Amino acid sequence: MSAEDATIWLFSYGTLRQRNVQLATFGRELEGHDDALVGFSRAMVEIKDPAVVATSGETHHPIVAPSGNPADEVPGAVFRITPAELAAADSYEVSDYKRVAVTLKSGIEAFVYINAAG
């Protein structure tokens, strides 16, 4: 991957921050920095996909949804990735999640996976 290919920001508050998940999903360890998702709250969801559980080592993953309260924040990290890596992240995430574009606390516009149910 060349630096100019990494044109997409991806925010993670969960397993996509794990080195083992990044290596399995992207083939490299991502470099990122702390940021926060404003107006969302965090919960946990049971993961039933055995491949995802095997990759993350966890049966329950964090999940976020809009809270309606601008004082709510979910901490995490933002990473610069390529379009191919975004497609890999889409493949990793189970159907409980959907990808949306958000503006992070820092002002960066990034993609994040949120609760597909709302």
C-alpha cells in the first residue's frame, strides 16, 4: 500500500483496534490516533459468525447507536485506510452492523460501523 492510496478515514471503538484483527482483516497493523464519536452510546452484541469470533477471540463485540444526546461520546481510534481495506472491513463486520459516514469530535469525516437496527 502506498501512502496516497490511504484516503479513507475509519473510526473504530471495538475489535478493529485489535492488532490481531487488523492483521487478519487488512494484512497490516493500522496506525491511528484517539478520537471520539459524539452523540452515540455503546452497548454489546453477541457475535454468532464463527469466523469473526475466531478472528477477534471474543463472542461479544461493542456496538454503537445514536443516543440523541450530544453530550454522549464513544472513545476510539481513527485510522487512514485504502478503499480495498474498507471493503475488507465491510466483509469482517457481521450483519448487526452497518457502515455510515460521521463527523468525529476532531472534525474528521470518517466511516464507522453502527447498530444496523437503529
